[in-house]
Amino acid sequence: MKVLVFSDSDEVAKEILSGVRPFKERAIVLTYSSESFEGFADRVLKCSPSSNVRFEDHAVAAIEHVAKRENFDLILVGATKRGREIAPRVAQRLGYPCITDATKIDLRESVVVERMCFSGRTIATIGLSKLPAVISVMPKVFEVKKGDETPEESQVSVDVSENARVIELIEKEKSKVDLENAKVVIGLGRGVGKRENLERLYELKEILKAEFGSTRPVAYDYSWLPEDTMIGFSGKRIKPELYIAVGISGQIQHMIGVMHAKRIIAINKDENAPIFEYADYGIVGRWEEVVPKLVEVIKRNKKL
């Protein structure tokens, strides 16, 4: 099976390449970065973005160009924020079937894919009756495992003739936090109350060497934290050793982003909050009272 892999995240691209290694004959990665894919891909196609063309538009054109030049059985795209736009557009241009947000891929006998439906409430199992096809793959589906591939590299030149042109780029505030690789994450929900209350959680963050994550309302609606801290269906999927949910009700749209955490601790004053169905440990109470006591216990145990 010949596979083309693309993601704007090098880490996600390596995850996908690691996951399909047992099933492919050749894996080719298309990338815009200078990252080395030694031990992951058989070939590396390097592409340079254009300053006056949207990255997504350029990537769609590049994948289309490469796919028409070579015969791929599968085109696998990392389901990042950008990837979720790119994958279906590529499928439409090539006339291929497309499965989005895959959480499991089995290529042993035929192509069988699992994906979450209805905002994560159900899991659909889909079998592809014909190839080629495009599949977008969620981050953290596969573990990164380096192999023995020694890739050959070549440059891809693409003439992109899109109607839309970039006039100006305005950078959004970024957290500069690598949530996907954080060992401890403190998730903040609307129950925190207001932006000023974040300061009361910094001591817990520091003592645990944690990072802050957020639900969609906290990041997108209220802007208490940057948008790239958003976890869940519209944000990031994380796999920390410990996830502490503070003031989070536990709606499935958020929880699908933390379901692979090794341990989940929930702090919520509502004993009927859905979050307790997912938590390994639940504390019913006001976070303003619980968090200081939690910090005190951690400090005491650290001295032992």
C-alpha cells in the first residue's frame, strides 16, 4: 500500500507515519518544514509556502499536484485545525471518498476506520469499498515510534492559482504552551468565574509543573486564555499523565479531548455534573475552597 502523509504539525505527521508503518509498502510525507523524517518516511517531499497565498490553499494544491503525479492508495492528513479544512478539499478536487477525524485505522485486510459521531457521543465503524481515499486522522491516535527508514528528499514546486490572496496577516495571541506533550494539565471551565480568578490557580499550576488548558467558552467566548489552549472537539486532543478539571461541567465536546489522559481529577460544586462520569477521582465542592487545600496536601507530601 502506497501512502501519502501530510500535516502542518510535524509531530502529528510522525504519529501517522508510525501508525501505518506495518501496513504500507512506501510512505511519502509532504512537508513545509525543515524537520528531519529520518526513521519515519521512505520519501520526503519538501514544499515552500507562498507569502500571498493562504497556507491551506497552497497545501491543497500541493497535495493535489503530488497525488495526480503518483498513484497513492491513501492520502492521510493530520486532523489539526488546518488539516480539517485541507482533507475534504483535497478529496473533492481528486474525486476521492473522504473520512474525517479518524480515531482508529485498520489496514490489515481492507481499510476500516473508526470515527466519533454526534459530537463524540457515538463511534462509527466505516469500511472503504474502494481506493484511493482521503482520511484525516486525529492527533494522538498513534504513538510516535522511530523506525529504520532512510528517506530520499526532493523539492515540490507548485503553481497555485487561487482567487483569494493574502493581504495582511494579524497574529492572534498564543500561549506558547505545548499542551500535547504536557505531563500535567489543569483544565479551566466557566465555573472558574472570571479571568481574574486564574491568578488563584497559579500556585497549583506551579507546584505541579502543569500547564493551563481550557474549554471552548473560556478560550473562544470569554478570551480568558489564548485559543490554542482549547481542548476538545474544536481544539486539541491531549494525553497527559494527570488532568485536573476545574469548574468544567464535562460536556462530551470537551471530554473527547482528554479521554486518553491516564488520570482525571474533577473539581465541581455540582455533584450531578457529567464530568464525574469520566473522572478517576471527583471532589464535590467550590474550587475556591478545594484548590488551596489540595495545594496544602501536595506541599505537605513533598516534604515527607
